[in-house]
Amino acid sequence: MGWLLLLAIALVTVLVLWRTGYPRKLWTIPATALMLGAAGYAWQGSPGLAGHPVAAEAKTGQVDPNLVALREALFGKFGTNAWSYAMAADRMTLSGKPDLAIAVWQGAVRKMPNDIALWSGYGLALAERDGNQVSPASRFAFERAMTLWPQHPGPPFFYGLALIREGKFAEARPLWAKAVALTPEKASYRDELRVRLFLLDRLLAAKAGQTQPAAQ
């Protein structure tokens, strides 16, 4: 049953890309995401078995390597303040110690209060620690980052990401649109931001269609 669902998702994705006229040269990005999802399902799941509840196990935290790569593309790596503190915070997260990850980011913004990458990381970490809820403290961190450097795409992107994780898709949309608009044409991460915005728009369109009254 699981493989049938994955196949259905793949077919719907191809249909949406084709019907909306999305550039074919960028199809590899959503295709790669689907392949990674299928590989992860095959590796960690049991596609041949029926679903059933299982007892909760103690888990360590998770860090998305794709998001890490995008963070480094946006804010820099190998020696930058953002990279150094982010690596330390990620290690705390992977160890299942979110409060220590928060402490890393908090210490960073206190030491360098004008660094937008640190404020962005702090805001996202606060939201993750609070169950993917954008608390007033998290919102303040993101808004601080956007105020410090209003022309950088990083803060609005990560602010939008935190809102999407909370389920506030419509509220996140203008932030991601702003991030794309602020991204230089030749930036290595521009296509990825555009694809994320494209998929968010498709999701919002689908949700809007579901709320329309049925034709009489």
C-alpha cells in the first residue's frame, strides 16, 4: 500500500509540473526530493506491512542535511560565525539536547548581536524546541534579523520555514516570495528557493480549491 501511495504522489507531482508550465530544466529538483523520500521510506519504513501503532522510543534530535546545505549557501560556512555556531547547535540537537542548542544560539546573539545568520538560527531553534510553534521569542528573533539586513533573503526564508512547520502556509507565503525576490539571479540557491515557493503555491491553491463550495 505504501508503494502505491508513493507512486500516486509522483504521478500527481509530474502532472502539476506539466500543467503549470514549470521549466523542465528544474524538474530534477522535485524529482530528487521524491527519490530521496522513496529511498528513506524503503530504508526506514516497512512498505509491505500494514500500519499499526508502536510504542514511543527515546529519540535523538534530527538535523536535515539539505537544510544545512541551504543554510550554508545563504549565510556562508567554513570559518564564519554562522557555520561555527550552527555546527555546535546541530551537535546538541543530534544529541537530543534542544535546550543546549538554544543556549548555543543565545550565547551567539549576545556575543554578536548584529549577525543576521545567528538571529535566524536562534529563531528557528526556538520554534523547533517549542514543538514547531513560532513563539513571541522566536518571532522577535526573526524580525530582528530582517531589521538588521532587510535586503538579505535568509531571514525571511527561515521565518517562512518556521511558519510552514507550524501549518501557517498563507502567512509564510509572502516571506518566501520576499526571499526569492531578494535573491540574486545567479545565486546558487535561487532555484531551490523558487521550487519551494512554487510547491507552496500549489499547496495553497489546492487548499483553496477544497474550501470552494460544490457546484450546484
